[in-house]
Amino acid sequence: MLRKSLIDGHRVHESFVLGRRPPARPRAAGSPRRPLPLRVDVRRHLQPPGPRDPARRAHPRSRPPGRARGHGLLEHGRARGAVARGGAAGAVLDAPRRDRWRRAIAGVAVTQVVNSAIKLLARRDRPALDGLPHLIATPTQLSFPSAHASSSFAAARAYSPLVGSRVVYPVAAAMAASRVYLGVHYPSDILAGALLGTFIGDRAR
């Protein structure tokens, strides 16, 4: 008698579990030929994809945090430094409007402080999905609101009278949207951060 295995409550011939065809039974003379069963490895479909699975390796978030390529500028410290350096460069090169640049830089700094305070009050964790880790490392696990979104939109609002809105707003929008792609923020974090940054940046113009 052919041996069978029990998988998830269903009896399956052991050869299917091993990925081989079951042994052929003798066919009576004159009986029609029956099609051979498909060669199916049941174990492949019962187990979750492992780290060597091609489909999983192809997804960018399958890499450990900090190993994704091309995302260095989007890290927390580097992005914040880029905003500060941009304002400082404007203050140095644009002497007639230096006071306005200083006020704009102060508005971005205040935005960062207020954003951090709200994060401590909200205590919302960052997104966590099995098998899809964050593409970059984050200083904390607090998510709401997005510091990148608030800082970039505060800078866009405060710097726009000095350099033009067509320059700063696309950069701010790209910076904010990248946080969702990188897996470290919810869309609502981005929206709240953008509103907060716009509100404070408007008062620093």
C-alpha cells in the first residue's frame, strides 16, 4: 500500500512532499492512459519565503537597515544638516537680507524643537511590517509627526521669499514623501509634519 502523509489536515502522497512523482500503478489492458500528476513540491508552498528567496531579495526593503544604496542624504542628521547649511549659506552670501535669513533659520530650529515635543507626547511607533525592515536607521522609534516633513516645509515656507517657491517646495515635498517610501513614517505623519512646518515657517518669514 502506498504511504501517505498528513499536511494541514489533508492526506497527501509522500512523493508530492518530496517533490517526486508517485510510483505508477499497473494499468489494465485496454484502459485509457491517465495523465501523469504534476510535479509539485508542497513544502515550498507551505513555508514562508526565506532570506534566499529571489522574490524577497528583489524587494528593496528586504535589506537590513542602513544597507540600502542611495539613501544616505535622507538620514535624519544629514537631512537636518543640509537644511541648516542651506540657510547659513544664504545668510553669508546674501548680506543685504542677512537678518531675514537668520529669522528663517531660527524658524526651522523652533520647528524641530516643537516637533520633538509633540513626538514625546504622541508616542506613536513607527510602521513595523514583517519582512520589510526600514531602509535607513532612525534615531528613535517615535513616528508622529515626521521631523523631516516639518523641517523641510518650515524651510520651504521661510526660505521661499528669499530663493523662490519653485525651488524649495519641490525639494520639501520629495523629502517628506521619501519617508513613506523608506518605511519609517505613515502618510498621516507626513501630513501633520508638513502642516506644522508650514505654520511655524510662515511666522519666520
